[in-house]
Amino acid sequence: MPPTLYLVRHAEGEHNVNRRHHLRDPHLTPLGHAQCAALRSEFADHDKISLIVASPLKRTIQTAAYCFGAALARPDVPFVLAPLAQEVAANPCDTGFPAEELKAALPGMVDADAVGFDVAEKADFGLVEEGWNSKSGIYTPSFPAVERRAAALRTWLRARQDETVVLVTHGAFLHYLIEDWADYDPKKGTGFCNCEVRRYGFTGDGSLLALDGDASAPGYVKTARPDWVNRNVLSDVDPMAAGEEARL
């Protein structure tokens, strides 16, 4: 049976303050840490989580660790870093570091005493391949590549044998993942608030179905992406048509 998904946008990052998108792979702000503490306290299903997946950006790793440390402290709950879940643009703030550099940075990013586990030992880098941060191939900042990447992540998640999965990812990418722009806010670049969590299931065709809120109402129809959305950061180039390798 496909898993139930809790989709989470990362807590406030340093780049979210005054649109400082020039910062390379920034950490959470003090407010971001407070948002994590609030979600950690409010989230009722820590004991149901069987897998936690995060984009390999520092802010998503920190959000996962500080929000869901109670689950990650359990030996049977994996913590998988998934490059398919990275943000859509090629801004410095959305460009991560090679695996070895990221591994070396982990101990300074997450306080093991505060979260109850050692993130450097827990994080699974099996999917963090060389070039995951190259913004080429399936990671190209283009509409065809992002849509293909979102579809690949849905397929991967659906195939998991886990009952309850938490995915910590990014505001713009979440809309491509759920294939719905109904509440998209152009001023924020997303309809998701920092540290917001929404619950989804899978339909028979592998798309995502909201399990709560207005989007879960009978007869609800998803809103397609308006043509102007992300035109400032994504192109129409299809890297597959150009012969680039897709890293699936």
C-alpha cells in the first residue's frame, strides 16, 4: 500500500530574510529554529513516522532534524537525503555542496543533544550522487526537468514500503510535486508557509491527493501552473531533448 505523506516546507532560512538569494546554501534563522520547535510540539504523529526524507540542502536537513528528532532518534527510522527534492532554481541559496563537504558540515549544523541523535551518523547519503548540485540533467532549472524530477520523486515515494513518510523540501518545488497551484502566492514564490505541513496520499495513477483542507473536498480540481509562474528562474529547455543524462 502506498504511504501517507507529510509534506513539509523548510523553516525560515537566512535567505528568506530580505530575499538574500545570493547566500550559498544558508542555515535556518533563529525564527526558523523557533518554527521547528513549534512544529515539533504540535505534530501529533511522531510515533507513526517510518521514514524521513529531506532535500540535501542545509535548511531542509536542519528542519527535518529539529522538527522530527523524536522519530529520527529511533534506530528503525531512516533519514534519507534525496537530491530529487531540491529547490527548482539555480540561485546560490538553492545550490548545495558536494556530499563530502556536506557530511563534514553536519555536526556543526545540528546539535545532537538537542535533537537526540547524531545527524552525521544518521543521514543516508546513498542518493547524493556526484553532480547532484550541478543544476544539469534532471536537476536543470527548466520546466521540463523540474516536472520530470517531481514525477520521479513521486514514483520513488510511492514504491516505498513505509506506511508514513515525512518529506522536507522547498516551497516552489512542492507545487510541482503536488501538481497544484491553487494557493500559489507570487510574492512568496509558494503557497506554503515556512514549516507548514500538509498530508497527502496517492491516487491510482500515482499523483498526490490532499487528505486535509479545501483540496481534499469531493470534486476538488487542481489548478494548473499559470504560464508566468517561475518564468524568472526556469527555462523551457528540455535537457533530455538536448541529450543530457537524466539522473533518476
